[in-house]
Amino acid sequence: MPETVIITRPLQQAEPLAQRVRAAGAEAVLFPLLEILPLADDRAIRQALDGLEQYALVVFVSPNAIDAAFGYRARWPEGLTIGVMGEGSRQALARHGIGAHNARVISPRHPDRTDSETLLAQLDLPGLRGQRALLIRGESGRELLGEALRAAGVTVDQVAAYRRAAPAWDAARAQALDRLLDSQATWVITSSEALRNLAAMASRLPQPGSRARLLRSRLLVPHIRIEETARELGFTCIQRSGSGDEHMLATLQLR
């Protein structure tokens, strides 16, 4: 069991996991690697959510997309078919009152790989032909899901519900990162973009060998796509837990 766990989620999502880590007797350090920000122009997401009844499928790419969308529309149609990538998104839906009792929620079956490809394998693409789907995401992201649905004859509307940014880089953040790189902590990384931000931050530290220190750090990642990114960046000490807090806590031996 690690003595210290560094949680790198956006602050809006970090505290529930931090509370469980602390309750299990370990120290939880919040070090966000992404900020979730409002849109400069939200007319497209408002218009799409006003017309939810026209969609045969609504897909959220992340818990952030769910939280942002429900900030615009709290009450959703009963019986909607919703696609999500992993257990974290199922939990986010549950926080907003959406589950098997009032929606059909579809997600990848394999906890180690929760992405567009594995979600597509669970969708009834022939049944969706000629119908409309809504993809809700950040301002940028992979295009594979939308392209695959369109190739299957689905009319796809893709809208942003939020935007992502790397946290501001300042002296306090640099000092905090330098201290953390000397700790024996485990970094919980739940986004490839966040991991790239971390690598870029370490490269900006003035201390010699900072990137090398980072690459020796222990990482905990929820699925294989982030593990692949970590290996491409040069990390070698990587554990894969499966999607969702329960799997991560179990892998950390905190459950």
C-alpha cells in the first residue's frame, strides 16, 4: 500500500477519490493536471440539449462531459439510450440521477480498455442507421467515434460542453512538482492529455534531471490507452487497474 497517492484529476472530480484514499490510511495529494473551463460560446450545446428527444443515442466521452451537460439541462428524457466510455462516467450519470431505472446505458464490457473502439463494439450500428446521435465532449478530442457512426449511416451532431487547459505554470506549482518528484508516491493518471501535461511541466523545472526523476515515478492508470501513452513517453513503472475508483483502490490495496 502506498503511503502517498497523488490524484491528478481536475479539482471538480478529485475530492471523492481523495476522501477514500485518506479513509484507507494513506495521504492524498491533489495535483490537477487539467482544468475544466466553461465555453466561450455555448449556443451549440444549449441548442443540442434543447432537442434531446430527436436523438436515438447520446454519447458522453468523459465524466467532465456529463457534469458540464447536466449543468445546462438537469432533467433528461426517460428511456434515452446513452453511451459512455467507462465506470467513472457511469458513476457521474448516477450522481445526476441517471441509471438503469430511467435510461439505457451502454459502455465497454472490458474494464482495461474503455475507449471509442470498445464502445462501438457494444452499439447496435445497424439499428442506428438512418437515426441521429449526439456526441458530447470537450472542444477537442478523437474523431474516431463520430466518423465510425457516420460511416454506419448515422447522422451525428458533435458538440462541446466544456474546454480543457493545462493549469497555470508558476513558482508555487514548480516547487510543488519538484517536491513530489522526490517522494515515493503513486501518481493516479486518468487522462493521456494530463500525462503529457505532466511530462511538459517536468521538462520546465530548472533542476537537472527532473524529467528523468519523473520517468522513474510509479503510475496507476485505469486503462490500456493511457498505459500506451506512458510507455511512449518513457515511463517504466506502470500499473493498470481497470476503469473506476473501485478498481483503482483495489490495485492500490486501499479497499
